[in-house]
Amino acid sequence: MNALKLRQVVAQFKHQKLAIAALVVLLVFTLASIFAFLSPYDPNKLVVTERLQSPSATHWFGTDDHGRDYLSRALYGGRVSLSVGFLSMIIAVGIGTTVGTISGYFGGWVDNVLMRMVDVLMSIPSFFLMLILNAYLKPGITTIIVIIGMLSWMNIARIVRAETLSVKEREYVLYARVSGQSTFNIIVKHIVPSMMPTIIVAATISIASSIMMESSLSFLGLGIQPPNSSWGSMLNSAQGYIGDAPYMALFPGFLILLTVLSFNFLGDVLRTAFEPKANRK
Amino acid sequence: MHKYILRRILQAIPLLIVISIVSFALIKLAPGDPVSSFVTPDMSPEDVERIRQNMGLDQPIYVQYWHWLVNMLSGDWGYSLVNHRPVLTLIMERLPATIGLMGSALFLSLLISVPLSMYAAARKNKAADKVLSLISYIGISIPSFWFGIMLIYLFAVKLQWLPSMGMRTIGVNSFLDVVKHGILPCTVLVFMNVSVYMRYIRSQTISQLEEDYVQIQYAYGSTTGTVLVRHVLKNTLLPVITIFGMSFPELIAGAFITESVFSWPGMGALGITSVFALDYPVIMGITMISSVMLVIGNLLADILYGIVDPRIKTMK
Amino acid sequence: MKKKLLSLTALLTLVTVIVTACGGSAPASNSPTATTTGQAQAGGQLIVAVQEDPRVLNPVYAGDRVTLTINQSLFSHLYTYNNGEKKFVLAESLTPSADNLTYTLKLRKGLTWHDGKPITADDVVFTMESVLDEKQHSSDRANFIFNGTPLQVKKVDELTVEFKLPQASAAFEGVLAGFIPIPKHVFEGEADLEKSKKNEKPIGSGPFKFKEYRAGEYVTLERFDNYFAGKPKLDTVTYRIAKDPNAANMALQNGELQMRKIDAVDHNKLNSTNRFNMVTYPEGRLNYLAFNLNVDVLKKKEVRQAIAYALDRKELITATYLSEEFAKPAASIFTPDTMYHTSEVETYEHNVDRAKELLTQAGVSNLKLRLAYVNTNKAHETQALYVQQKLGEIGITVELMALDSGAFGNMSLDMNNTAYDLSFGGYIMGHEPDGYKSLYLSDAAYNYSHYKNPEFDALWNQAAVEMDPAKRGELYKQIQQTVANEMTIYPIAYDNAIIAVDKKFGGLQEAGPKPVVMFEDLSKVFIQQ
């Protein structure tokens, strides 16, 4: 990414107050989950006598159905949710970019094989794939990350492939090829960097959708292993208490909503900033 | 045109076969044994083996696949491992509920999102546009099961306006009753759909509004409304067609989470049950139907592109 | 009691359970209002919540909770056990011969199937032969095989059937209580009873007959006027499929469901709406923690006992079931409704010092254990969290393994399983103690603790053939004490079933709360005026 692009991004942010708000939200959530250990409560300590207490001065978010401090759980849960989002994004972007560039750059049968593979994977309902893959792996946070990552790279691969097709015809790439640089070098030094904006946008959106997928998996009972929790699993176990302890569903619900919304929003602002012409004010 | 369609269909066949092999292998190789749910403590190993044989699970996986493929092509989709009813019957029982729900959700979503997006595009960056775009951000960021349960709590338990589950009131058999049951699940689906669609259609409309032909219309003194309806509307059809093509398999496969939350008797609920029971004949049935629908959806979309915009066909 | 429920999974799962019903009703303790006060009103409908679609509505194959529940209204047993007492239904008597090898069963006169055809000895013989036919692969077959030889069944006259056993069996009467005849005239000649199209419109003998099934929605049954015990009071009973438990509880409050088996944790919230009668009764179910003796460290008895002392059963029950009203502390592996149940066993009252002492004695420190359970089981999850915290107090680190039921089932059935160290489970084995054998014999498939002891096996086998009740009782007492002393499984609680029923329904006591299937006979339920 060159200086010009960076300046466009900064300019775009200045226009969009909400984009700054989104950044602040994400920064706060990230810091809060990193410094979760400062909380005076053990997030996993059961206190049978303190079940379902409403938010108060001692328990800011109240307590859950096992008497655990809900704020501490939300902080640690944020750690899990954000890491799931971030790490599955890394996997998805990694596979997606690799497959996409190889497919686009080499073309021919390589392209054909890879893209048909993408077609196949996109044709099987993704929920089936998730549930079935889940049976193969030991339950836990790593499994969730791997499953979500493995199921969300296909779109990125398609976008990257399309972009590669146009980038590889540009003069500097042609020049690099004529001057005898290795294919690997051309891809890593010339093609991927010029696609950085596209990749960054896709990555941002991918974090958002990974966090959403994690919460859907929790709904089906496939997610983080207790005693740990994610916002998704907290939300799911809160469903049973909607009448008598609505705060239990509201806190994690809004945390997910705000986080996902911020990532989506950020993705769009970046897209607008990177785009050469359209949609700019 | 006919040749084109034929070629596309022929191209789809290997794709469908690969899909079936991949899904079959994934399900069959998964740890977990569909027989285990039929085993009781006092059964001898021989009894268990007999059940396994009866289900055809004792043969090597490629033989099982071959049997499945041959039978499938001759119209025999096999029997569910769970309730021993024919897979095709099971699917046919569920299809109307899913098509009804997903179809009306798709229709309503388009009906709502097209005018809303055009309105938002025309008032780009004004207050109305910002509010609409915020709502659509919320729509794509809200966990659907949470939204669903909240709606049930509010409208079915607190206000008692609407039923909370299923497709019919027991003992009542009227179309109106089905519609009433569909309102809440439909709301969830429409809200999520509209939020996604709006983003595509709005940006398509904005780029159309910047085109020269629109500027010329303005120069002739047309109002924004006339321009939108007479000229831009036609051109926003492209993203609508894409969406339509993409949604085709969902029309059949259903919405897993929404159907579960509302106990909607559709394909999504059937899908979840069968995956948990490793009921492979049913899973394969649903996967194949949904893949075929995807192929058809893409094909339809491509044909429609050609009709709407003749320039595109030459590219194929 | 052919039927046993090995609850690997909770009720609230999408996954099916291996269930079998033992023929026994239980005394119901319930809220004071549950007694019938109002006047019976004729007609009306009842909507019962079930978790998933029924499987094949044919008693020869029914094994899961939903199918058994629906079959309970659709079909009648020959006889059932009510609190250990025999209650005749289709049959009017069952007489053993002096040598206990031949049993003569007499059917009531004038019984008819739902299609009006008479119920005769032919039906009983046909059903028993189908169950025994290997080609029909009924899961109940093993119940009628004794030491490798199947029993023989013979029609004596229109209403009399004779069962000939290859050897005397104390368990036979209990097993036959779970047997349900199917109509011969309907199924005769069907190659595969399980896949038969006739199952789509079942012809039964119970208080309600089949009306309509809509996949994913409901099964509706309607009154059978010729029911032998009197015309049912309700017009229809609908079993409605409600997948999501939270949504189902809301539908209950909304009146869209009128009867549902609920979790203890949901009791207070639903009860406070004042809309329901809560019928609470012991389900004859034991909830336990099993030690896996395949794992070296758990081969040491002291370690197992230390863990037992570290846990506080009462607190564990409060954490999981809120109060002892919903689950009684358990010490014996036999549930209280089982014959020869005894409470004279070691209970391991909470004692942290003793626990630590035992661990030191065993020379074990820094122990790390893996605790497995089925991820959809809410109660087990709570228990797991609690066990983790409690064992932490004596320096044992517990790693929780929430598994999906398929994976858990596979691991637990592996005789050499070392994938986890501790696990939760539950079972309903019925009132005949011999049935428990399949969970405790050294080489039994369901011997989850993998405890192997030939002397212990010998006790079981002796008790199975001992016809003198006093001696039999003594043997079973020894068995219960051995398990407690050896601490191969830690019994947690006999948990109750809680059924929430809309207040407008009466006759619940008469309907007879029953394990697994909720009520014995819904024909007695009525709408109060």
C-alpha cells in the first residue's frame, strides 16, 4: 500500500465520524479483553447462592445462572470471540489469497481445477459442512477457528482471482516477467502487494462474519468448551432466561452486535477509500 | 441459446458428481456411528451387526456410494436411517413449508429492498440514507437466533399478538392461520435479507445515477422520481438477478437456524436433525437437491442477464 | 422392562436417545392444585410437546422417547407395573407353571383394534414371532432370548397364549410388561415390518387412534370410543414437535403447548406464571459420575474414594436441580423403585480432609483428569462445572470435555476407552434388578466404569436365577454395597421428572404419571369446567 492510499484512508475517516467511533469501539473491546485479568472476579467461579442477580454496584453486569460474575465472563468471552474472529480471518485470507493468486496467475487447467473445487465447496450447504467437520475434530476453540477459517476462504479466493487476472496484465508485472524474475517473486513482490486494499477489505468483513458464525455454532451447542465462554455461547445460554433475567441476553447480544457492526462498517469505509472513483464524496 | 443452455447443463454434471462424492465421503468417514442410536444395553454384538447389515452399513464405502448413486439415478433415494421412511417422501413433506417461507421472504425482501435502496441512493448521504444504512448494518450484524427469540418473547409471550411456533394452530386448517404463523420467521429472514440486498442495490443505483444517460434525462427536466422509475429501475435489475440466483438453493435447503428457533417444519430443521444423526441418505438427498438448485439458479441468472442486458451474452 | 433408558443425552437434544420404558407408574408428588377439583367437561383437545419427529410408530421398533410417548396412547400393553404392582391391561391374567417354565396368558374378552377387528391370541403370537424373527431386526429380540435360546410362543385358544421358557427366569414377567402386540391382520405378509407403509397409518389398541401426522409439525390422535377401560374424555391429543427448548417454554406460556416435560431449572420461572400444574414424580432414573478404570490412576480405589469425599452431593444437587424437591440424593446404583433397593450403603459424606488424606495415601499429587459428558445436556454441564470446582479444592485439575452424543457414545462403548477419565451418565433400568446387569458385568457393553471382578459377576448371575425372594434380596444388597465400597461409580441423584400441564386439565393423578412417556393413560385426562 502506498502513501497515496494511506492518505485516502485518513481522509475518508475524517469524513466519517462513525468510522472513528467504530475504531474506538473495537479498540476499547480489544483492550478490555486483553486486560480482562484485572477484573476482581474469577469468571469461572460458581456461587450457587448468587444465581441470577441483576446488575448492581458489586456486579456491574449482574451474575449468570451459576452465580458467576457476568462482566468478567463478558471480558473473557470477548477474548475468545475476538480471537476466533481474528484467527479464522487469518486462515481464510491465507488460503483464499493463495488459491486465488495461483488460480488467477497460472490460468489454464490449474485455474480450472481450483475454481471447480471452490464451486464444489460453495455448493454444499455450509451448515452441513460445519456440523460434519465438527465431528472430525476435538471440540474446543482451535476447532472452531479451523472450521470457520476453512469454510470462509472461498469468496476471498474468487475476489482475489479476479483481481489477479487484471493485475497480471499490468506493465510492471509484465516487465518483471520479461526481466526473468521467478514466479514466486512476482506473485509475492508485485501481485499481492498491489491487491492489498482488496485483501484488507475482505479481511475486515471476514472477521465480522466469523464472529457471527461462531455465535450460530453456539446456538447448535457446538462451540467453546465450558467453563470458558464466548459472547456467542453466553448469548445462547441466556435464551432460557429472557423473561426473568433479560440482561443476560442483552449484554452479550449488544457486544456481538457492536463488534460485528464496527468491523462491517470499517470494511466498507476502507473499500470506499480504496476505490478509485465511485462512491466518493 | 439452446446450445448454450445444453452446454451449461452438461458442464454441471461432473460438478454434481464431485459434490456427491465429496459429501458422501465426508459424512461416511466422520467418526460416530449411525447404528449407535439403535443399540440398547441388552443387545448382543450379533444383533448390532444385523442392524448394521440391514442398513447396508457393513459394506466398503465405495460400494455404498455406488449403490447410492445407481439407486438415486433410478429415482430411489433410499430410506432414512432414523425413521426408515423413504428419503424422497421426507423431503417432499418438508418442501412446501420451506418454499413457502423462503419464497415469501425472498419476494418480500425484494419488494422492500428495491424501492428503499433507490430512495436511499437518491438521497445519498442525507439523513434518510444514513438511517437506512445504519439499519442495514444492524441487520447484517445481529445474530439471527437472538433476534428470533426476542421477537417471540415480545410478540408471542408479552403482547400475545402472534403465535410463537410451528406453521399451524392445532385444529385450525386455514391459509390465513399459516400466514399468521409465518409472520415472525419471515420478519427475521426479511430483515436480514433486506439488509444485504440494500447494500448491493443501493450502490448499483448510485453508479447508475452518475451515468450520462441519467444526466441527460435531468438536463431534459425530468424529476428524480421519473428518472428512477423509468430508467434506473431497469438497470438495478442486475444485482437483483444475482441475488435471485444465489438464493435459489436456500429456497430448497431452508434456513437452518430460523427454522429451528420457530419450529418451522421445513428442510432446514430436517437437515439439522439428520446431520446430528449422521443419517446420510437424507443428508445426501438435501445436498443434491440444493446443489442442483444452485446450478439452475446460476443458469437462470445468466440467462436473465442476457435478456436484461444484451451486451453480457456476448461475453459468455 | 424390556425397555431401558440409557440416557447418554438429555431430553433437550436434537439427538435421539436410546430409550426403553419400563412398565411402571410412579406415585406423583405435585403441587396441591394438581388434584382434580373441577367438573369434567366432555371433549376438547390436549397439545403435548415432544422434542422431535417420531420414528416408526410401531411398538416392535420403538426405542426413543418420542415414539414411546406417542405409542403409549396409540397402543396398549398386556399388563404394566404400577409401583411394583401388576396392573392388567389387554391381558386379564398371567399364570406361571409350578416349574416357572411355562406362562399362560389370558386376554380380556371383546377387545378390538382401532379398525374394529378383534384382538386375539393370534396377534400376540404374531407379534412375538416377529420380534424373535432375526429378519425383522427388532431391538427387543434379545429380551426374549434366554442363554442363547429363544422362548417359544403358542396359541392355545382364541384368547389364550402360552410362553415356554428354555430356563426359569425371574426377569421374564418384567420383560413381558414392555411387550405390546401389533395387529396380525394388518402386518401379515409384510416383508419388512420396519419399512412397511402400514406404519404410516398405525392401527393400535390404545385409548386414542391415529388421525394425522404432519412431518415436523405434529401427530394428532383422536378418541377411540371402544377403549376397554372406558371412552376417553378428550376428543383429541396432539403431540406437537417443538425443537428449541427455550422457544418451547415460551410456547407453553403462550398456550400453544399445554403439556411439556421441563427441566428443574425452569420450574420456578414457569410455576410463577400460575398457569400450570407441576406434576413431579420420580422417573426411576439414576444420575451418576462414572470412573474409568481403564485409566491407571483410577485403578487405585483410594483415588476414586477421595473424589467421592471431595464432592458434596447436596450442594451438587442444589447447583443442578435447585432443590431436593426435584432430585433425591442417591447412594445405591439401584433406583428406589427397583426391587431390593437398599439404602444401607456407604454414602461418602463430604469430607475434604479425608479426601486429601486418601490422595496422599495413594501417593498421587498434581492429578489432571478429563471429564466427559454430552454437550447438549444442561444438567450435566452444570454438574461438570461444579465437579471441576470441587476437585480443584483437593488439588485435582479437571479438564471438561463436552462431546456431541455420537462421539461420546462411540468412546463410551469402546471397551479399551482411555479417551477420558470421568464421565456423567444416567439410566432408567426399571424395577427388575436383573436388567442392571448389562451395565455392571465385567464384559458388558455398557460397563462404563470397566470394573472387572469375577466374584462380582458371580453375584449377578446367582441373583438372576435365585427364585427365593429373601436370598435374592440379600444377593442384590451385596451387589449394591460392592459398588459403593469399590466406588466404581458415584451415584449423584435420583432425579424427578417434572411435567408442566396447563391448569385447565384435570385427571392427571388418574392418568398416572409414568417414566419416559409422561402419563400412563391420557384417556383419564379432561378439561375442567
